[in-house]
Amino acid sequence: MVRRTKEEAQETRNLLLDTAEHVFQEKGVSRTSLNDIAKAAGLTRGAIYWHFTNKADLFDAMMGRVTLPVEEMQKRVMDKTIADPLSQVRACALNILNRVATDVQCQRVFEIVSHKCEYVDEMAQVHERHVEGRAQCLKKIEQGIRNAVDKNQLPATTHARHAAVGLHALIDGLISNWVLDQSYFRLAVEAEKIVDIYINGLKATPATAARKRSTATIKKAKPASRKSV
């Protein structure tokens, strides 16, 4: 009997989260009340408070359902024993982009986060948690970049922090723009090419590029002709 009750409670929780996604997407987070979600789910407001403290708590739980798998993969990026850390960083970036491109729930949640949420009033605490989450994500990516430098997969001059911020901004920007207008570009098809352009750019530092230009100039230069004496 207890087991059945736990199963029913989990079903109710999932129903509330599923409903919240759809209502948030339709009305926006700030214009959605807990009563709106309860009514859409065919439940009472009390049912929401049984599972969630407030709207911010519900919103965090909604986010967690799509971000927790990504966070698990990010942890592996920090593993210094990985033989090919750069491929792990690349795989982590492509994993989230491909999930958004193919998973309707991910698309819905990231659309809400990017375009349907204002971090004001009770949602201000969510903003603080998201800022902390971003900091942790950057820390993991930065460590992955450092591991790649240590394994000579990236130049020793690579600024790991800058590279991590750039990659994070690239992924965040791709997701935000694509969920706003999916005709903008083909995320499922082009994600790999876009990420590889960035990673290949990290491999070619300005100093390396300068040396290549210098070498090319020397090769093209013609030897000076000697005048007859």
C-alpha cells in the first residue's frame, strides 16, 4: 500500500511538472500562477504545495529534469585520467545540442528559460541558483580545457578560462536562437560543424598563425638577382 502511494505521489509530481512546462511556455513564467498550473492539471493548489515550496521550487525541478543528465556528463569532463580530454569536451557540447535538437521536452524547457522567464520577485532566487550553476559548468569546462592542454591537444598558450567562457557562450547562444526560431539553422545537422570550427580555432593560436604566415612569406619571396660586375 505504501509503495502504491509513493508511485501515485511521483505520478502527481510528474503531472504537475509536465503541466507547468506547457503553461509556462504558453503564458510565460511571471504571468503563470500556481492556481493556473493546478487548474490545468486538474488538481488543487494544495497538491502543488505537497510537492513544491513555491513556483521557484517547481521551476527548478522542471529545469532539473533536463539538466541533470548534462551535469553528469560534465563531471566526466573534469577527469584528468581521460586519455582524450578534448574529445570529451567536444562530446559534452554536442550532447546538449543534440538533446535540444531531438527532445521536445528539452526544447520546451530551454524556450521557457531563454524567452519566457523574468527573474523577478519570487523567481529572483532561481536566478541566483542559475548563476551558481553556470559558474560550476564553466569550472568543469575549464578543467577539461586544461586537461587537453596538459595532454598537448591544445597549445600551451591556450587561456583555459577564456576558452571555456567562449564555448559556453557558443552553446548557450545556439540553443537560445534555435528555440526562438528553428528555421534559423538546422541544429541537428549543423551543431557538429559549428562546435568543430570553435575547437579547431582553439588549436590554432595567434602565435601559430603568425608563424605560418611568416613561413609562407619566406617561401614566396624570390631570391635577389645578382648584378654582373
